[in-house]
Amino acid sequence: MSGSREATGLDHDGGRAPNDGAWKAQPAVVVTGVGVAAPNGLGRDAFWEATVEGRSGIGPITRFDPSSYPAQLAGEVPGYDAAEHIPSRLLAQTDHMTRLALTAAEWALADAGVDPKELPEFGMGVVTASASGGFEFGHRELEKLWSKGSEHVSAYQSFAWFYAVNTGQISIRHGMRGPTGVLVTEQAGGLDAVAQARRQVRKGIPLVVTGGVDASLCPWGWTAQIPNGRLSTSREPAAAFLPFDAGAIGYVPGEGGAILVLEDASAARGEAYGEIAGYGATFDPRPGSGRQPGLRRAAEIALADAGLERGDVDVVFADAAGVVELDRIEAEAISGIFGPFGVPVTAPKTMTGRLYSGGAALDLVSALMSIKHGVIPPTTNVQRLAEGIDLDLVRDAPREAPVRAALVLARGYGGFNAAMVVRRHTPERTPR
Amino acid sequence: MPNTSDRRVVITGMGVIAPGGLGAKAFWELLTSGRTATRTVSFFDPNPFRSRVAAEADFDPAAEGLSPQEIRRMDRAAQLAVVCTRECLVDSGFATDEHDPTRVGVSVGTAVGATMSLEQEYVVVSDGGQQWLTDHRYASPHLYDYLVPSSFARDVAWEVGAEGPATVISTGCTSGLDAVGHAMELIREGSADVMIAGATDAPISPITLACFDAIKATTARNDDPEHASRPFDNSRDGFVLGEGAAMFVLEELGHARRRNAQIYAELVGFASRSNAFHMTGLRPDGREMAEAIRVALGDARLPADSVDYINAHGSGTKQNDRHETAAFKRSLGDHAYRTPVSSIKSMVGHSLGAIGSIEIAASALAIRHGVVPPTANLHERDPECDLDYTPLVAREKRLDVVLSVGSGFGGFQSAMILGRVA
């Protein structure tokens, strides 16, 4: 191993910086507000308190009777009464995930101290991730169609279930007429959407609402998830989702996610959570090619994009698949860059389950909160690291440590890899 | 903000499957002949539905070279995308094994993903809609691929061996423009040198018919299906649901030149905006689409009067046709009256997220051949639509700059500008 301050990215095959340094001249893009709907806490503070304390939101499914299914645990968002948050005319036309997204967006804007009515309408954009759309809404309408007939299908079906619904509804609710976007890369989407939002801010859009919120906890959504072969069939919440553990047996799905407000640092009011400093995305080689998986390369591109060296990163938020082979690939990627046990690694999603497009967006919030509070939240329930997992996994108890920069990793089913670096934002003093 | 990258993006290959013909050549022949490919729905019994017309592609996956396992694994929309991907690679002369796979990315647009397979699976696991607690034991092993349409980008990436950034873009009916716009951005910023980009949708399924019936968005001209898609015509009464795909090889200009690739056109400007008004409704003033057009022209550093042809969204709903007519006047001023406009949806229907890419293909072919495709079925203009919509017959015209626009549910408005490469 060469010196710990060695620059990453540029010295590996295919690890070229995305823009050969041209981005460096661009203004910083910062996160100024966050809104959270997570299985272990509704709202940023409830979520963060639970996360630091190691409190899990995983339990038996209550939304429907899961007893006929092999997998029966999920992370459900607790205590969410939609009528408290959403106007009644919107209730009829929205899926559960859209209501959660609208609520999280409202909180994120309030957190940023933004009143959208006071900002130029074309200067605000919305870019969200989606994995499977408003599936529960779609389930009810499919049932009406096939059991009662086409004339019973809701007038809202055409848009309530589709992947673009959260972006559309958020833009309408807040009068945001700038650029829009919807990225679908399963669990990697939370990072891909934020990266796209950063592009828009860099192109001159002052404020972009971004992130991801997903939920498909209905029988039809559950039935559709089971064939991926990765759902944990454990009945014991503390033993079901054990990423990097020798006893990893798959993951527990959850619902929810996070919405973030991104702004140009020079225009942002008040204190920012941190800067979206680097991003990289890759796709895995097709099966049988014999080539290396792309996660490490994504992380190296993100570090190079941020202009950071590996020693600058104080924590890695892992994708944490909970699937033996995928855990090994991720551990090798992290150890390959940082050295064995070379950086603290954590997976607070052990307390929420994997939230699809919401998962990485929520991890970004955790990373930003770590920077803000100087504490790394724990990974829960992991007892014994699998052989060859050479990670300094922060387990059971939070670890207090100054966090200057965090690397967040995410992977989407099928081969999508994304990595994002967030770092403490120190406003530059402009010379007179 | 004008584009500041010195990396230019060109189309060097295309593959198209649209109703009325398989392959880009058949597609262009249909468009320039002014024939229509709309008909009575044949995939299932359409009698229970208000709108029974669709533009179906006569696509046989086995005849197009997909293996039995590929056919079983992939939803029809993924099949369309993969077959178009193969066509665009051949057309471009792009041999995937001769390029660094980490510099090749994928961007696939779709509005409704694997909706056909999802509905077919639903019918089985719910036993015909009778069981709320759907039975996973009857599900296809590929059902998860249908749940997450990101599988489309995976299927294309596997086809190409791409290891650069890969994504699905799903912004409803502007997906096909936005997916190509996204790919263009990734090449400009240097994240990839080559992007396999385009869009696909295969939505002709009972649930799709039912959901558009419920808001009367689709035509009820069931007794005259061949003439049912009538954009800008005074007698129009809604759009005709379609299906299809178009995929492109997009390359950084220098990359294309170094390998002596053919060039159809350059992607010179792109923008999307949102109306923040209504999930399905449009305001008649066309303000946000006009803004998208203005920003796209600015991105391309082109003046409004440089536009030689507008490939319209032209869905054939009253509110759309008036909305975009207003948007063209608002963004291009008097030049809008001097610019030929047309809607190919009059011939190939509205394939939701796919159509934006299919219309980019039409725009690129229009530049290459110097021909403006017509708007079929346009006999008597809506008095409020007073531009030149190129009725019935294709028109020869040298085209240096073409504007292609899209408008969709969610309030999304997108504009893509293509330019001739000297």
C-alpha cells in the first residue's frame, strides 16, 4: 500500500475524472433542507434520534395479512396519518408513496427556510427517483378492472401509479416550473436523482427539490418483489437483515425515503448541511464477461470528481445488500480503495430495511447529519462478519468522530452502481 | 444558460420499431407516404372499452432474432428496445468489443415500463382479479424485472456490454426526449463518449385503455380507425394509443469522426420545464413549453428564426393542439407562421414515453432526406390552430435546424433541437 494521501481515481483503469477537472471551477452545490419519512422515524429529528440510538423500524407487516408469503417483515413508516398532511382533494388521487413524498418535500422546503411562492417559478426544479411507482394505487385499480369492469377504473389511475408521479405532484404543489426529471435505477436511484439535480443547479437553476420516496407494501407489490430471490424469509426482526454478516440471508424491504433541497452555495440562505461534492455512476459487466464489478470504479470516479483523496473520507455509508456475494463485492470495493479496515463503514439501513429509490436518499441525509453532529450512526444486528469482509463496520453503538466527508454507495438490481461524496461546506470568503 | 461544453453530440446510428413497419427504413417510408398505421385493437377484445383504436406494431420477437429465453424474460417494451438497439449498432457500424466499455453508457426512456407483463402477471396471481392477497406461487420468475423498469436499461447495457452510467428516465410522455437529453448531457460533461439512448413503450393493455377511457383522453372514433388520429383537425377527439421504440448510438463528435462514422444530425440543444398546473391538464397559453423551447434554443446558441421545421407533440387532443400552437408562437414569434409543423402521431399514434425518441428519429431522418413528413388526416384545421401543419402530403425542404417537442402528464414540457452537421 502506498501513502494514505494518495489520490484515488486517477491511477486506476477506467477511473478517469468525469470532466477532467472542469467541474472544479463550478460553484458548490449544497443541501439546505431535508425531509424524512423513514420506518424508524417520521421527520428528520425522529429518524436521526432513532438511528443514532440503534432503534429499528423493521417488524411484521401490518398493512396486509402477510401470513401466506415466505417473507413477512418490512419497514413500515409509523404514525403517518395522510389526512393530517395532505389536502383532501389530493388524497383521492395519490398513492401512499406520493403522500409521503409530498410531506417530505414540504418539510425539506421548510427546513431550508424557503417559501417557493417568493422564488422565480422557472428557477425551481424537481428531480426524483422512482423504483416501482404507486403500486398500491395500481393494485386497487387493477382489481376494479378485472373484478368489476373497466368503467370502475379511477380517473386518477393514468397518473397516480406511474414513475413520474412524485416529481409531477411536487412541482404542482409548489409552483416549480423549472427542469424536471425522474430516474429509475432501483436502489441506486436516490443518488442518481441527486446528481441530476446537481447538474441542474450547475446549469443555473437556483433551487432543485430532489431525492426519492418509494413504497409498494401491498399484496401485489409484495408478490412482485418475492421473485427477485433476495427477500429475507426470517420471522425475527433482529435476525432478518444482516449485511456483511456470516449469516446474511437477504434483505428486508421498507418504505419511505428522503427529499432534499439543493441550492447554489453562493445563493443559499443560512447554514447548509453540506456540499454534494462528487458523484460517479457505472454499470456492472454483463454476466460471464469475467470483468470486475463496477462499484469500486463508481466510488473512485466520485472521489476524483470531489477532488478528494481517500484519507479525506471519514465514513462510508454502504449499500449493504445483505446478500453474501453482493456484500463481498462491496467489501472488496471499499477495502480496495481505503485498505482493509481503512475507514469506518456503516449501514443504518439495517434499521429501516432497503427502501428502493428512497434508500440512498435517506443515506445521504444520514451522512449529512453525521457531518453536522460528528457522530456515525451504527449498523445494527450484525454479529459476526463473514470471512473476507475486512471492514471497520460501526456496530451496535454510534461512534463519535469528526466527519469532514462521507462516501455513500448504492446499487440497483441488475447492475447499477452509484457513489456520492458529501462534505462539510465551508463558505469561501470572496476576496474584495 | 448556453451550453459551455466543447464536446458536441451526434447521432451515428438508429433503430426504430413503430406501427406500420419494422426498422428505420420502413418507418421513414410510412411517414413520407402519409399512410396511417392505426387500427382496431387486435391484442385483446376491445369491446368493453370506450376507445377501441390503437397503433399496434406487427412485431414478432422470434422473427426479430430474440431467443426463446430472451422472449420469456423480457416484457414486450424491453424486447422492442433490445431489437432497436441491435439495429442502431449495426446502422452505426459500432462494434461494441472495439471500445472501452466504461466509456459507453445507456439511457432508456419509458413512461409505463413493463405494464403489459405486469397486468398479465396480476391477472394470474389474483386469479382474474378475485384475490386481493395475490398468490406469489403463480408468479413468473421474471416478475421483479417487470416491477422495476430499470431492467430495460440493464437489458440494453447487456446487449452492448456497456459499463458506463446507465439509467431509465421515466417522465411520462416526455421520456423519449428526456432520455436522449440526459444522454446528451452525459457526453457533454465527459461522463461517457458514447451513449446508447432512446425509449420504448408497449402500453396496449386493458388497464391502459381503461385509465385513458376514464378521462376521455383517447379517441372514440371507433368506426373509422384508420383516420382516428387527427392532430390539429377540427374533428379530432383524442389521441390514439400506440407502441414502439427508437434507440440511437450517440457519440461525441470527435469520437464519431475518428472512426469515420456516418452522422445523421447533431443534438444541439435541450431543455425541459414543468407547468406546475395539473397532472393531466394544460393551460392554453403554452407558457412552459415556450420556455423549454427558448432555453433549448439558448443552449444551442441559435436564434428563434433558425428553426426550419417543428416536429410537434400533436397528440390530437383539443387542449394539446391549442397549447402547443400557442407555445410555438410565444417562443418563435412571427417565425412560427413561416415554419412547417407536423405530427407523426397522425400516422403512428402516441406511444407514450417511446414517441419522443421515435420523433427524434423522424426529425433526424427529415434532416438527412430534406423532407418534412406530413400530418395525416388533417382536412379542416381547428380555427384556433392557425399554423402550417403540413397537411396530408410530405414536403421537400432543406432542413438545417429541427425542433422536436413533447408534452406529458405531470405537466412536463420538453424541447430538443437537432442540427445538420456539415
